[in-house]
Amino acid sequence: MATQANSIPHPTLIQVDPFIPADQQKGIHNRWHPDIPPFATVKPGEVFKIECVDWTGAQIGNNDNSDDIKNVDLTKVHNLSGPIAVEGAEPGDCLVVDILDVAPFEKMPWGYTGIFELNNGGGLFAREFDSKAAKAIWDFHGIYASSRHIPGVRFAGVSHPGLIGTAPSAELLATWNKREGDLIAQHPNAVPAVAFAPNAVGAYVGQDLDDKVRQKIAEEGARTIPGREHGGNCDIKNLSRGSRCYFPVFIKGANLSVGDLHFSQGDVSLSFCGAIEMAGVITFSTSIIKGGVEKFALKQPIFLPSPIDPLYSSKVIFEGISVDYHGDGKQYNMDATMAYKQAALNAIAYLMKIGYTREQAYLLLSAAPIESHVGALVDSPNACVTLAIPTGIFSHDILPKPEGFTKQDFGQCAIRSDGIV
Amino acid sequence: MATQANSIPHPTLIQVDPFIPADQQKGIHNRWHPDIPPFATVKPGEVFKIECVDWTGAQIGNNDNSDDIKNVDLTKVHNLSGPIAVEGAEPGDCLVVDILDVAPFEKMPWGYTGIFELNNGGGLFAREFDSKAAKAIWDFHGIYASSRHIPGVRFAGVSHPGLIGTAPSAELLATWNKREGDLIAQHPNAVPAVAFAPNAVGAYVGQDLDDKVRQKIAEEGARTIPGREHGGNCDIKNLSRGSRCYFPVFIKGANLSVGDLHFSQGDVSLSFCGAIEMAGVITFSTSIIKGGVEKFALKQPIFLPSPIDPLYSSKVIFEGISVDYHGDGKQYNMDATMAYKQAALNAIAYLMKIGYTREQAYLLLSAAPIESHVGALVDSPNACVTLAIPTGIFSHDILPKPEGFTKQDFGQCAIRSDGIV
Amino acid sequence: MATQANSIPHPTLIQVDPFIPADQQKGIHNRWHPDIPPFATVKPGEVFKIECVDWTGAQIGNNDNSDDIKNVDLTKVHNLSGPIAVEGAEPGDCLVVDILDVAPFEKMPWGYTGIFELNNGGGLFAREFDSKAAKAIWDFHGIYASSRHIPGVRFAGVSHPGLIGTAPSAELLATWNKREGDLIAQHPNAVPAVAFAPNAVGAYVGQDLDDKVRQKIAEEGARTIPGREHGGNCDIKNLSRGSRCYFPVFIKGANLSVGDLHFSQGDVSLSFCGAIEMAGVITFSTSIIKGGVEKFALKQPIFLPSPIDPLYSSKVIFEGISVDYHGDGKQYNMDATMAYKQAALNAIAYLMKIGYTREQAYLLLSAAPIESHVGALVDSPNACVTLAIPTGIFSHDILPKPEGFTKQDFGQCAIRSDGIV
Amino acid sequence: MATQANSIPHPTLIQVDPFIPADQQKGIHNRWHPDIPPFATVKPGEVFKIECVDWTGAQIGNNDNSDDIKNVDLTKVHNLSGPIAVEGAEPGDCLVVDILDVAPFEKMPWGYTGIFELNNGGGLFAREFDSKAAKAIWDFHGIYASSRHIPGVRFAGVSHPGLIGTAPSAELLATWNKREGDLIAQHPNAVPAVAFAPNAVGAYVGQDLDDKVRQKIAEEGARTIPGREHGGNCDIKNLSRGSRCYFPVFIKGANLSVGDLHFSQGDVSLSFCGAIEMAGVITFSTSIIKGGVEKFALKQPIFLPSPIDPLYSSKVIFEGISVDYHGDGKQYNMDATMAYKQAALNAIAYLMKIGYTREQAYLLLSAAPIESHVGALVDSPNACVTLAIPTGIFSHDILPKPEGFTKQDFGQCAIRSDGIV
């Protein structure tokens, strides 16, 4: 007979409350540093769960204006749960991490996508659009998300951790701080900033630590914004539940941390906070491949995709090349970032023909399972990038038809309470 | 009864011989210019075929050294078949082009992928590798390609035209020449060149034309290397047989031209001539959407993908970020091109662990149905790009296993007769 | 800020305990009858959850022998949660049901697949194999299942309700009992039985009812074994989380019931209890299409598949035709059931070459995401059916290679404590 | 340089004319018999082409009535090209056949789907519909087919040989004739016939043979209608170009024959001649696995699917169970054939709501890439089968919407010149 005795749930190694500020909770940190001690330790093969607050640590609410986005405190991001040490992992090994599931908290079946202010977060089109804060709240209905702020759309989530990585060694950390510092030095006044130096303000380690250690972590710890050798904030949508990831190990125990869970995201999280951000639970198991860094020439993580990533075969695909079509027409030199931006602006213009506002379209391209492929990178001077919108996520037909579109009224997303867009 | 009388084959509007130099044949041109008259005219709805020489115009042979790549005359590329005028198409319309099939000539069931010399063609890693000419010959077996120069691999082609577009108007052409000229002026001595200015040397229009017109075309005609507003050399692998493409129309008749057929290509044609280049036949039908440019905000082509693009669900995926890991470790600022390059170099390093040479791996990533997605573009300072290798194209297992790889001997691809690699 | 106040979880309308016998719990019934009152009522558009015990009501344990399968009490199956009435639904309408999620209880992360005794349950090969009870316990690791009783296999679940349907009207129920009674009358002594007549023994309605009503339900209520006009036990694996189903409505309120949740199943649940049976939670929302039965000619449910059904593109496919190859060689007349059986027996023979026992192979084909397509039904006298095994669910290579297989030792599944197989 | 000298086309081993009756051509036969000598011999590894007439041998024309279907001479079918002997193949080996391509003749870019008369061919619903001859002509546009007789539909072909197999040994042939003869003896007057005994009328071997041998073949040779141990007329749509098939070998050389090419077909060729029948060219290569029958327990062919089978992810799926819903309501006993028929009739009824005639719907389900899965086979008394129609093959929306369908007028398919349907 089925009994409680013969049914053993997977343990939750870090428990958090999504409604309490992150810096009041244990097991959360927001800098990368080798001296952060493991919060828990696992054996290879164990299945375990980790709870995560959303990346801002409960700063954003389920409501209909974007003032919380406007005023978000970015020194406190990203909140990571961890570290988790894996017994037997040593520098030079490969830590195999099975991302077995990623799900929102049952008690918090919603998430958000935000457009950040030019001066507080930015985003891909922060300058082009002189971005003002805006957001969409997404309701989770099982595998699907939909938003009262972007009507006519529903899609299955490619749920994944935006941010996951092993801890850097002291040497690696020094390398990061050096190379990023050099870049900042070259662009000292850039808005948005080109990179983020270590900053003790807002730094947090959710453990009882000696003050000197804590201070060292706060002052040296790498910010969590970019992806790096260890993984980090790669925002790869297909690192999703069901995928298997191979991380290089830099310190004893590997010290895996994770956060910034996304219910869904397109191939690029355009609007900075472009994914559907959520708090929730991630389920893992791990194993170790001794000497894996050498075996697989592992300078960065590699991964195997999930068999259950959403499949939408019908798509409208936009091209972009490295000429600033939507701006001054300037020719760039084989610049894939510019090409991506043009493809995205072409898609936004198309969605506006259907009736979405620019802000809705910007949020939608960030949040939905958009695919963006690199096309050409050798046909000088133009890089070419494509961006594909699945037609099946809309309740109306978005295919280009001879008669064109009858513009519909989809309202507007959540904007600032002062009404400025 | 089935009879010849009730069976009407689709007409071939341009016929070429893949074994004769392109500049000795009718219906071929190699510059973009509004004054190139249509070689043939079709009505909307007609199904028709166009034959194409390979992009070099028969310069490359089915043999086992790469001297022909080393010495290729690039002033003569790309050879385009056309233009084809479509009755009723006018500036501002959208020309809908169904790419119904793309196939090699029966009499020429092979193609090639080339690594070009740093000083004659270049390629994504021309400088990093100080590239010397190398190539792989691919044999076509129905839907599959395999190569004696890269053993252990067989894959289904994503056959497509590397180069397809409508003719520019005089204004658009002037815009191109201006903006690309400006870029060249900024990097006058770049190797490889950052862009290619109009060049009468090698210019060719396979029609009987007045000398003055011909001269004008040769002197002003845009080079075919990059993709632009009209389509052009976008090298988008999924613009494949079965796809439907929507082009802006710039002159009366639209004047569609096509060439540079690829039996297959990855998401980036890394090695410049990175696709499997072939001569062959493309089948089209067209229709017109009046005012389509306005209806769909069409600054560049958009397209719908084919239902028969090859599906390989199992993949090994490599990450790359905008730090020059395989070089000097320099930090770049949100540079997707650099991120792509790192992902590709990570993949090459992995394939070399299995036993392929660097040249074989470089050619393979270019030619096989590799997927490359843009990941992060807002996580300063690191762009993140992924590159996925399907495991099902190998006859051996390339998944990362605990025991690592036993390096196999796959020989080498075709190299220069002087043995320099 | 994210708060409990602005986070409203989806309500659970029926709560059950998977460790308590079903007939001691509220909201569970195991017969189809129009007089079973709704246990709860919803409005169209509401998202809600329903908890379900496993189909046997906790009779099977997480252990290593199959005595519980041998002795299972089948008069008590299937335990259904419900009925749920939908406001506004009337006979002739179509009830649209979104199956938003299907998941095991967190406290019970395991399920089972059973081979039933010839005389107690049977199964597709009960007679051919003279079946003795056997089983496999599956552990759930996020989206994956694996079993200590069938080593070397791991796969993503196509989680779905084996049994879901609207309540029959009195007329429809009478039709069922008449036509099935006629069949039983024709085969009175068949083993296993050809159909199951109403049987008051074991009948259960988990509500406080008037005795007369309860008695009527017990005596007339249709058994839950087969699928019928209203849905029922169709065991369609792709009616999975993410699918949308359109049911005919036969009585006011529609009265939807659901149970027999499966973590996974192949296209046929061969071994009777062939899916991975589990207790768990299903998430729904509903809407009503007035007059939908007439609009869509709805004699039975239709559905739209989920975008996240597992995708394994590489497969080994077995053919079967309606000749009893594994038995006496008899020729059947266009019999797709026989053709399916031959394909399955061919697959079992193949898996035994690799090293699995007949029982392991039988269980695996039932539980894993096997695809079975009907091929030919008009090529007299042979129906043709195919059965496809995905290669990606195995940790070893099952492709047919020139060297054949080196038979591995995978042990045996759980068998009877008396050791009889 | 590319030259004719370094370009070697794949040889065509059997050449036929699709406009000449099959029994006037060499290399064609229409019975299975071990004494038919190989028409050509290949070495393992060679790539070669085989041309095939359509299955009737040019009896059907590209026109707008179905009189040719009505009067078709079925003693002459199926016309097979071959046999091809493979050097080194011996009984007990496994012949690996790569189906590298399947394409129509360029000079004959059309095919047909036919509904056959009850008394001359039949079909799945021949009795239910009292079938009269009808047909649809399909035009091939590259990878797509569309029909003037079924407007509003276009789809990519899953092109495949309906009929492919190795030659039987004398013993195997005797087994076939015995078991099928027994079945015929049990149903001597069935209309349509339950099976087809050897029949010298219409038998043909397109080689110069001794009269005695020819007579023996004609009198004993197995008819080509059903699939059997050697492959044969399995009508498996996914045995498509790009697939790899493993056949048992029964006689020295294996003697592979092929014919009945289909441009496309659903999972069941419902209307007997339900695929899109075409004449065309198939490209093969072969290899041999010694002792493969024993190695893989090979009672029938197994195969690996193609990576380019058309992918249409959005579908409407119909259920069918083994109750005769569209007839007298009779309950059948676990009969998958009946369940399939109900699912198909449900789909036909649905398509008729949209505006197609019953004949058009019947033809469409046969010809388009319909998927039919076996669902339940153990839930007594009802087998359950599903049938999925891809929505992407229609130019209009066929999803079930709240407003139902506005019935469109799609005309009618080609019918008999006497107007009888």
C-alpha cells in the first residue's frame, strides 16, 4: 500500500519567503566570491530543491503601475540562493547539474516583466526609446502565462534560472575585476553603465559570518549582472527544466548558486528585466566528472537541452542587419548586436501594426518564447540576425495576409503613476 | 491515362551550365543595380525554375587540394541568376516569394566548403588562425551530405539560396554606396576589408546591353557580399526550400535575382565560404501584396520557415560571452559577434578533443545544421551567444561522458598543395 | 512590493490524501452516473486544482515485490475526483477544458507500472504470456522518471489524466449498459472479460447521499474501464498538461470528473496498468461553447495538443501486421489490434536482445513515451501498425549496429514474492 | 575548376516512361516470387536511382472526372521496379536500405488520390459510403502539393515508397499463399475481397524469361496488395526520404523491389488509393549486416525515421473508440480498426462543417500528413485511436472557435462523368 513511510519527498535545502526582503533571509547572497561558505552540502546523485526569491527580492508588486520598477534598488540584485557544495568536487572537475524542474511558488502564481528607466537599469533600447518604467504582470496558469497588460497572448513557459554558476576562485575573481575595471575606465560616464564594479553597498550574504570576511566579500565580490566563465547571468532560455549543464569547478566543493528564476524568456531579455521574473523552486541533482575541464576543453559551461522546451512550428521571422535602419541609417562593421537590435525593432514595428503599443511589443518580445538566430557574420560589412515570433501564442492571426491588419486596441501595459511613457 | 499531353513541367526561365565560367553565360549578373533589365518576366502565381552556377562560377573543383580556393578570383562573385520581373509589382509593394525547392544539378552531385586565405576572402577566424586555404568536398546522396574530408559525419541539408533579393532603386543604391563608403574610409587598410566598394573589375551582366548602360552598372553596382534592405547575401539557413519570403519592392517589376545556393549551412557561415556551396536549381512562385511595405512596416524581408527543415532534437550546446577567452582575455562591451566567436571556438576545441583537426572543425561548424541563438544582450558587459551541435549527425557518440573521449584519427581536410595549413 | 495580499493561489476544490483508501475520502467516486451531484461548482474562466488518489486508491506500495498487484481489488477502480459542475453548461454545449498542469504530490514522488495477472486485470499479452503479477516503481525527479527495476532508462513524462470525462445523461448511460451488456452476453466466459457490467460491489460516491440515490448509482453506474462518448478512460497520452479538450455536455453543469493520473505512458498502456500510475494534482480552467456539439459534429471529445509534449527525434521503429507472427502464424483480416500486438512483440524481442527481460520490456513499452501510428488499413488482408522507441531515453546506444548487441544484465523488475514470473 | 570530368552523377539502374503502360516496359514486375531474376546488381555502398511508374502503370490521367478510377484494371497493380540484387546478401542477413530521396519526374509534376468503387478496389469506407469513383489531382510545386479539387489546402509531402521489400524465399511464399488462402476460404464472397490469391491474369515480369519460369511466377507469385514479413505494401508514410530501413533477407542477393511511390500520405491511406500516387525516382544506397535477422530478432522490417519529415505542431485531434457511432451504435470488442474508422468519420464530419464535401474530406484525410496514434488497447471493451489534422496545411483557420464555422463552398472533387457520387 502507498504510505507516507514509503514515500520520501525530495528535501528543500534552502527555504525562503518570496514576500520578505531578501536581505532579511538566510541562504541568500548577491555577490560572487570564493569565501562565501557553503550554506548546504550534497552528495552526487541526491535530488534536492532550492527556493529562490525573485531577482529583486520582493521589490516588485502585482499591481497596475510601474513605480516600483522606476524606483527599484539595483544594488541589491541579483539575489542568489546558495552556495551548495558538492562533495568531492575539486578545481578542474566538471560539475554536472541536472535542472530537473523550475516552478513558481504555489502561493505566488504570478511574475513580471519590466522596462527599466534609462537611468536605473536601462535595457537594449533604453537610449533609443528614452525608456520610462513600464511593466506587465503575468498570471501563471499551470504551464501557461498570460497578462492582463498584453491581451491576446498566451504561451507555455521555457522555465529556467536566469542565473546559475559555480563560485570563482580568488584568481578568477581577480581576473574579472581587472578586465571589467579596465572597460569601465574606458567608458567612465556611460549611461547605462558598461559594467558594474564591486560595490559594498547592498552586498549581502545570508549567513552568520565573521565581520572581516563579510567585509572582504562585500568589497571584492563580483556583481551578478553578466555571465562569465562559471556560468552566471547568461539568461539562456534553453537552460531550462530538463536540461543538463556542465560547469567548470574552480574551488573545492564547486559552490553552486542559483537565482533569478524566469517563468519564460525569449532568446534575448531585451528590456533588461525582460524575462518573466518569478520567485520559485528549482530542483537539482548533480554529479562530478573528474578532470572534466581538460576532458571537454571547458572554458565555459556547455549543456544539453530539455526534451520539453515548447514547440511552436509556425513563426513569422524578422531579419536585421548591422545598419541602423530605425535610427540614422549608419553602417556598422559586422556588428551582431546592432543586427539583433534592428530585427527586434522590425518586429516591434510589425506588432504595432497589429495594435500593440511599443511598450507592449518590447515586453512581449522579451518574455515570450522568441527565437533569435545568428545568420551571417562574414559578409562584410553586415552581420545578419533573425528573430522569430511563434504565431501560436496569439489568439488572433498574425501572419502577413494580403489585406494587411485591422489595427486592434489592446490597451497599454502598466506604466508610471505620473502617466509618463 | 497519364500522358505527356496532360503533364506540363514547370518552365526553366534561366538555364546555365555549372561547368562553364559564369561570365560566358546568359542570365547571370554579379552586381546590384536598378538598370539591369529583367532577363525574364513572370505572372503572379506561376511556378518556374531558375538555374544557378555556384557562387564562384565554377572556379572550385572536386579534388583533394585547396589551391583553387587559395587563388579564387573574388571580383567575380557572387554570380546571380536573374533578374526576374514580376508583372504588376511596383515600389512599395511586397513581393511574396515561395521558395518551393532548392536542389543540386543531377549531373553535379557535390559541393564544397572552403576556408579562405586571410588575404583573399578571410573568414570569421581569418586573423586568429592566420588562415590558409583549405576545403572539404561534400558528396550529395539525396537529402544527405557527407565528405571524404571530414569522416564520421552525415546530415540532411537545409538547402537554401545564400543570396536572394529584389533590385534596389537608384536612391537606395546611392544610400548603400554612401554609407559603406564612409565605413571603408574609416578603416582604409583593414585586412580583411571591412566592406567592398563598387568595382568595375570583374563586373558582369549576362545580357546584350548598350555599352554605356553596362559601364554604369559596372561602376555603380553594389557588390553582393553583404545582406541589405532588399535581402541580398543574408546567409540565413532557414530561408530554405519550403519557406515563404516577403521582400520590399523598390523598382517596377521588383527584379528578383538569386544565387549562391547552399546545400546546407549552419547558423553562421563561419569560414566565409562556410556553407556547402553548390550549383543547382531553385523553384519559385510569387505573388504581390499591394502596399505591403506600409502594411507590414517592411524595412527588410520577413519570412515564414519551412515545415521540412531538418529536426535533430539532441544537441550539445556551447556558450560564448564577449570576453576573448581564446585570445588575450580582453573584456568587450556587449559584443554579440565576439560572444559568437567564443562559442564557436569552444565548440572547435571540443571537436578537437574528439579527434577532428581545427580546420575540419571550422568547416564542419560552417556546413552542418548548427543552431546559434542570441542569449543575453543586456547583462553588461557580456553578450551571451550559444551554439548547438546536433549529436545525430555523427556516426559516433559526441555526448560528454565521464570517461572523456578517446581521440580518433579523422585525417585532415583538403589543404594547399604546398602543405601549408 | 510582492506580498501575500497581492498573490492569490489557485484554489484546490477537491483535497485528498494519497495514503488513505479512496473509499474513506470525500470528493471521490468510481462509477459514471448522472445522479452523482456536483462536489463543487466553478464559473467559466476560473483556474482551479483537483487532487486525485492513484487509480487503485493507495492499494500499491513503493516496494520490491508485486504481491499488491496480484491481489489488487479491481471493483474499486478507477477512483475519480469530482464531479465539478460548470455554471451555464447545458446539454448540447461543448465544455472546453484546459488541462493546465498535471503533477505528482510533492510528498509522493513515485509511481508504478504493473503487469496484472491473467485472472485479475489481464493486459494486452495476458494470455500470450500467461501473465503473473510484476511491477516497476518509478522515481520522479522533476520532469523525469527512472526506475530501479528497469535500469538504463530515463525519460520526460507526458503527464496526463488517463481518465477524464463529463457525466452521461440517463439516456446515454442506458445506451452504454445495453450495448456492453450485449457484448458480454456474446462472450459470457471470456478471460479476461470482454466488458464490465455495472456492479454494486465496490461502488463508491464520496458524498453524503440519500441511500436510495446511492443504491441507484451503485446498481446502474457505468464502470470506468473503457473510454466512451463523454471521454472516460481513453488513456490518450497526448491529452497532457498543456492540451485543450472539447467535451460534449450531456447534463446540466456538465459534471466533469477526473482521475487515473499518469506521469507518463506510451501510445498504448499495454500491460493494462501500463502507464506510470500516480496520485497527484491536476490544474484546470474551463469555458463553454454554446451548441458546440452541433457546431463541431461532436460525437466524442476532440483536443488540441500541448506545446511541451516531450520531443525525442531519434527513434527505432518496429512494424507489425495482422499475422500472428509470434504465435501460430494465423492470418487475420485487417485487424489493427493484432498488427499493434505484433509490432509490440517485435519491439520486446529487440529489447530482450539488448538484455532486458520480457517483463521489463513489456513494462517499458507501456510507460515510456512510445509512439504508435496506424499505417495501413486498406491493404487486404494486412493492417499495418508501427511502434517507435525513442533512442534518447536510454543511457546506452540501442540503434541497430553491424556488430549487434552485447547483451547486458539489467536484473529483473519487481515480481511476486513466491518468485513466479 | 568544376568540370563534367570531376562530377559523376548517380547511375539510374532502371529507367521507365511514366506515360507508357507498365507491361510494355523493362525492369517492372507486379508479383512477388523468388524466381524473378535480378534486373540489376549493386555493391554495398553504391548510390543509385530507380525509376518507377505510378502503381497503376499510367492508367490514371490528369483530368477532371474519375472514370479512369472507376474502370481501373487492378490485376495489373502494383507495378514494381526491380529486383535489385545486392552483392553478398544471403538469407538471414539484414539488408540496410537508405531511402535517400523520393521525387516525382520533372516531366510529370502531378499525382492523384482516388476513391475506388465498392466493387473495384474498395477502401476503408467503401461499404459505409457505397463508394463511387472520385479523385483529386494534386499539383506538385517543389516540396508542396495542392489540388484544384480540394481548395484551401497546401502541404509538404512526406514522400515515400508505398511498396518496398525483399524477395521471399520459396518457403516463405508458400506460407503466404497458404495462410491467405485459408482466410479467403473463410470469406469466399466478401466484397471487397478479404485477400487476393495468386492470379496469372495481369501478371507481368519485365524481363526476357523462359516461358516456364514466367508461367510459374504468374501462377504462384504473391499479390502485392498487403505488407508482409519482407516489407511489401505497408503504406508507412514515415518510411520516407531520409529514412533507413532494415529488411530481412530471404534469398541470395536479397532482390529488392520498389514501387507505388507516394508524394504524400496520412497515417492511413483510407480510400484504398489514398496516398498521392505518383510516378518518379527513388534514390538508394544499401549495406549488409551479416546475420542481422538473429541479431535484431527481425521478423519484419524495422526503420529509423527521416530528420526532414514535415513538422506541423498545431493540430486538431479526433478520438475514436470501437463503437460504431456513425452506424448502428454497435459495441465492438477492443477493435482498433473500428476505433480508427470512428476517429476518421468524426474528422470527416468536422471538415464537412467547414464546407468540404464528404468525398473531399475522405480524400484529404488520406493524402495529407495526418497522424493517427493508437491510444488504448486494454480498456475493455473499447480500443481508442486518435487522428490528428495539422491546422497549418489550411489557408483558413480550422480551430474550433466559439462562433463555430461559416460553411464555405469548396466545390467538389473530380467525380464520374455520369455525375453519380
